[in-house]
Amino acid sequence: MLEQHYLTSLFEPKSVAVIGASERENSVGAILFHNILESGYKGRLYPINPRHETVLGVPAFKSIEEIGARVELAVIATRPQLVPAIVEQCGRSGVKNVIVITSGFSESGHSGAALERKMLEIARSYNVRVLGPNCLGIIRPELGLNATFARVDAMPGNLALVSQSGAMCSSVLDWAKSNRVGFSTVISLGGTADVDFGEILDYLIYDNRTHYILLYVEGIRNARRFMSALRSAARIKPIILLKAGRHAAGSAAVQTHSGMVAGSDIVFDAAVRRAGVVRVKNVGQLFYASKALASKFRPQGKRLAIITNGGGPGAMAADRAGDLDIPLAELSLATTQALNAAMPANWSHSNPIDIGGDATPERYRDAILAVAQDAEVDGMLVMLSPQAMTQPMEVAKAVIAVSDQTSKAMLTCWMGEEQVAEARLSLEEASIPAFRMPETAVELYHHISTYYRNQKLLLQTPEPTSRKQRQETEGAKMLIEAVLQERRKVLSEMESKAILRAFRVPVAQTMVARTPTEALLLAEQIGFPIAMKVDSPDLVTKSDAGGVRLNLTNALAVRNAYHDIIETVQKKRPHARINGVSIEPYLDRPHGRELMVGVVRDPIFGPVITFGAGGAEVEIFSDRAVALPPLNGFLAQDLIRSTRASKLLGEFRNMPPVNMDALEEVLLNISEMVCELPWLQELDLNPLIVDENGAIAADARIVIDYMPPSGDRYSHMAIHPYPVHLIQDWQLPDGRTVTIRPIRPEDAELEQDFVKRMSDESKYYRFMDTLRELTQAMLVRFTQIDYDREMALVATMRGDDGKDIEIGVARYVTNPDGESVEFALAIADDWQKHGIGRKLMTALIDCARAKGYRTVVGDVLSLNSKMFRLMTSLGFTIHPHPEDPAVKRVVKPLLS
């Protein structure tokens, strides 16, 4: 596998043609071509305009086909009706990348959408990649390339800005110039008709100039690709994201502007948290967060200590912390004693730590050192308000000096302007975040502490809770298929609970009576007391329709309740279909907490799991948190902690704490249901009653729908779970067992050790380089993969010390055509000639075939005769490499 990304020629072109270049004042073509000239582009530049001999002094061509030299990038700024024909000319001329600046496509209605489809059909027939349409363009400061029609250029730096809005790009660039912020890359996506966030994030992983990534998002077309690339990039480079469409009005504006559905904001928020990304709400926060990440500001938790020389500013900071659920740290006894010894007697004796309006630089230093020793403190906000006795610059110098003596994260707020501006600049130059207002400082602390918390979510690689298909699971699938054959989508309560039982979710036994006599018989069979509920596919909340009776203790009460339920529901909901009345045990749980667990389908991200307070008032309290499946224990706990209901699950009002293990188990089993049942559209467990003895679902409702067949069993999910079904054991002739399985993030140490043990020759054949060990970026990329678009299978054996060792690895990544994959294979030197390579490649080829790929290709050094023998035996054919004579390309078609 070669390390250069396939979009390199799009974003680092050696030659550019501007189609529609012009000298007409204020036209897009004129500004665009002028910007490229003025930015000092180092490559070859060709203006295309049939009406001009020259454009701004540069010889012009009538069409791209007249140039007669290779052009890597064409930038199109013409009328939309001309674009499809121009893209075809580019394809015939060998141009592989175009940027369509022009608007008037999908965002403008049906005719524009048809024009966009025609443009894409032509582009794909020539393997031309399209950025846009309706975009601002790109800027690469290090290359001297400003291929935009923005009125402002970008300074060189290490931030990459990727935006769906050209106007937002211009605003950010203007802000950045006045704040001396530089960029490695600026990319305006526009309508994302072809090249989208996913591929651009892939490219930025490879871009050595980019250290941090800023995203402005309006909508997502392909959630799986977006999440896959976002998670891959966030493992290597911090990502800060700003999204429009958080509320209904914003969502409507997004659809008008970009032609995309925004989806649920709470689901989007859960998705980016899971991807290890920090989300901000405005442009200022975007840059404050990026500057903080670039500094040494690394809060490892949320508990904040505020050190201030004014009670009012400290209270303002504390209030904003409360708004954002940032807990103020409880100072330990040792810290309080240290502060008592160093501070005047009238210090606040609590957090915020008010050290007095006459605080000296030495007093600030002593307070910081005392607080920094407190294990209960994760970060410090040091504040200064200019008072008569205050020395802003001297205090700043003391803070800078003491910052090297503590590992605690620290940010500052020097309030005011003229008296403190120089001191604030000194703090920033020392890489200590400095702000004018306490609210802004606290918001930054919230964002960065959230970022490090989200990074822990990113590292989770959940797998289905069971490693083998059980008969009960197959039974659940058969039940769903039977219901769909009856052209029903809403399962009865009995059917819903049967599905839940198949996935080990504890449910109350339920049977349906269709007459009062059946109700009496079932009640006697179940045993009193019982609960009775109307059985209707049309009622989501049965109690609202008067369809629930609880704690019935005798036969007469059952008979009366049956008639009463039917009559009440018919009166309140005359159009509701009534199948009968369900009979189940009355759950008398005096210490029970009523919760809600659900599954809903987001139009962008697919199934999501919801959790919160339950019971009849669930909609009133609106206490809900969501998470993208699959879940593991860590993610289930995070979902629970994200709700207000979690505060009621411990010891509360003389009630013992609930059985948290049982609650987590329910969430994990629901997650497995979501993974294994693509038909699942809605699930509602309300109430789920949890107490010290366990959890049980008193009521359940499931809605299903038809799903088109797919080669990927997890195609309905935005995040691909760990593919347990690919694990296999293989016995060698000498009796030793080799395990072949997909790689996991925890395998980083195994992978690094494996590469270190390889001989120089093996390293050269695998990496086409003589590297000593994998870089951190390579290690992350190799072990933290997305199983949807790539696969890495490792062969491991148990060593003499009882620990696993890696003896081989085979991997593939999806090529840009979406139909082929490129593979790489490496076997430990002392394990060659044992059949490990053949076994790994066979398993890898089977994975690619199951995913529906049509071809497996690989690049092999011409000297690697052993690899050629293996490839030939596996059915590969050997071809010359199109670009490198020292390399051969091996190809194997995959027949279904």
C-alpha cells in the first residue's frame, strides 16, 4: 500500500486550469484567476476562455483540450448549463479532478438536481472526481494556491478548515487574519455531490502540514462514511466541529442552502461525541478551542478550581460553570490548610478561591501551587480584574513561571482592556489560554475537557455480547419475517416481549385475553395480583386512552376491568383497533425506579438507543440521552450518566441503590438487538423498572419494517461493530493453535512489537521503506480501523509467557472506485513457510467477497519473488505498475 492519498492531486496539484477565467471586473472567474496569480502559485497555470487571447497577461486557451499537457486540476466557473459538457472535455483530456465553483444545481430545485446527476454520470464514466458544486474553492498556503473567489487569503499554519459553506469560509478567514491564525488547508465543500467530508478527512490524515482540523457542517449524505472517516481522523488529529441546524429554523435554512436534510441535532451530537470530536457553537469558540488544543492545555476531567482577586467575577465564572454542568472542585483538607497558611485570613475558604483585591504576584503563585497539588482538581481558571493595587503584568509573569511547575491544566481571564492587554498577550505567547470574559474562559474549559472525555468514547470498540448465533436469536428473526409476511409492522405486546426475551431482556410475562372469560382464566394461571392493559397496535401510550388497570386482586375485579378497559378506549379512541386485553403480573417494586429505554431511527445516522426517566410523565420531564450503537459497558455507563434520572439510581430517599449491572445488561442486550435485527424501526420499553434486585420491562412496543437485502449484515448502522463472526482458530500440523481475528485498538503494542521483530528485508518488502518502527500515527491507523471500509486480520499465538504474540497480518482498504480493495500482507520472518500467509490471504479475500467488492489488488516490489509465488497460487495475475517500474501490480477478480 502506497502512503500517498488518491486525492493528493486534487489538493496538491502541479498544474491548474481555470475554466471561465476572465478579466470582467467583480466576476467570479476574474477574482478566482486573480487570486491564484497573486498567491504565487508555483505550478503551471492555464486560463480557459474562448473569447480572450490572454487573461491578466497569461496566454489563454479556448478549451481544456487545446492545452496539450497534463492538467491535474480544473476549476470551473461558468454557467451551470455548460458544466456537464466541460466535465466531459476534462475527462477526455485526462483531467482527474475538477472543482465546480458554479451554483444552480441540487440546491436550486428539480432542474438543478437533474443537471447535477448528468454532471456526475459523466464524471464517473471518466473517473473524474468533483469537489462542489456551489463551493468557494480551496486554499493551500504552502503551495501558494488560492483557488477561491474570496476577498481574503489565508496565512500558512497547521489548521485545516473544511466547510460546507463558502460564506462561512470567508468569515473564518477574515477572523483568522485579524487574530494571526494560519492554515494548512482551506476546503469549501459546497453541495458535496461527489467528494465529501469522509474522503477529505481521509486525505487530511495523510497531510503532514495539517495538525488540527476545523469542520463546519450543515448536513451529512453518507453517515457511515462520515463516521468512519471522522473516527479515523480524530484518533490522530484533534477535530473541532461547528454545525448549523441545531434548531428547526436553522435546519430549514440548511436544507435551502445545501439541499440536505439536517437530521436530529441530539443524534448528531451523540455521533460526534462518539467520534472523539469537540463540538462548538460559534466561530470564536472554534478558534479558541483550536488554539487551546495546540497549546499545553490538557484537562483530564471536568472539576474546575477558580482562583480570583474579585468575588463578583468569580461568581460569574461559577454561574457559567453551573450552566454547563462543570462541577467546581471540592478542595481537600490539605489544600485548605495550605491556603490558610499562605493567604490572608479573609480569603473565601471555598471554591471560587477569592484571594483578595490586593493579591500580589506571590499570592497568586502560592494559591496556584497549593491548588495544583489537589487530586480533586482537574483544571484551574486563574482570574484577574484590574484594581488599584493590581499588577497585571507581574501577576502574568508569576503565572507563566509557575505553569511549568504543575501538570494541571490552566487557563486565565484578565478582565478589561487597556490595563491588561499586554499581560494577556504575554500569557498567550506562553501558550496559556487567556480571555477577556470569564464566561468565554469557562466555555473553553467545557469544550476541551469534553474533548478529552470524548476521546475515551472514541477508543471503545464494542462487539455483540455473544460470540455465536443462538437459537433464540434465530427464532426472533423468524418471528419478524412471519409478521412482515402478514403485512404488519407493529408487533403485539406478546410478540414484542418474545423478541426481547430472545435477547435476554427480562420482561413481565404477558398473555392476551379476547373475552372476559379468557381474562379470568389467564389471571388465575398467572396468579394475583395482576395488571391489565389494552392490546392495540394504534396506541403508543395506553394509559392516555384509559387502557390500563393495575393491582387487580380477584376475579370480579378482572371481569369488571375487562369491560371497563374496552368501553373506555372505544370512547376515547374510537378509531383504534383493539385485539383484546393483555394480562400480566402486577409488579410491586416499592424501591423501583421507572426508566425508559428505546430505539428510534434517525434519517441520517440510522438506529439510535435512547435512555431516560420513564413512566406516564416521560414526555413532560423530557429527560432523554441518546447513543449510537453498538454499546459496551463503558458506553452504557456514559449513556446512563448523561441523564438527570441517573441521580435517582443511587441511594435515594431511604431506598437502596439500584442494581446497575442489571441496568447496563439491559442496554447491552438492546444494543445487540439493534445490531442483529436490521428490521427494527422503533422500540419502547416504558416503564423499565429497576431496583436493588434487578430490572424488568413492564411494557414493550416494537415497530419493524422491510429492509432491502445487503451483503453487509450491519449496513443499517452508522458505526460497524467489531466483527466477532470473523474470529477463527486454525491448528498447525504440530498441534499449536493460531487464532485469526480482526485487529482491535488494544493490539497497538502487539503490532509495534511485530514490526520491530521483522527483518530489514521484510520491512522493505512490506513498507517499501526501512523504517525501524511504526510512528504513532501509523500505529493508530493500523490498529484503530473502521470495519466497514477496511479490514485487518491478525494471526496470533499464545507465547510461553501466556501472552499473545502477532505472527502475521493481512489488511485491505477500499479504493476510491468503491468496487476494489488494495491489500497488504506481512508474516513474521520465523513464521514464514508455515502456511500463515495463505491462510490470512484466503480469509481476507473471503471478507472482501462477502462485502461485495469485485477485485483485490496489491502493489508488490519486483524483487519479492516469494510474494509473487503466493499470489499466483491464490489466483492473482501479475501486471506492470502504471507509475513505478520497480513495482508490479497483482490483481484477483472476485466472482460471487
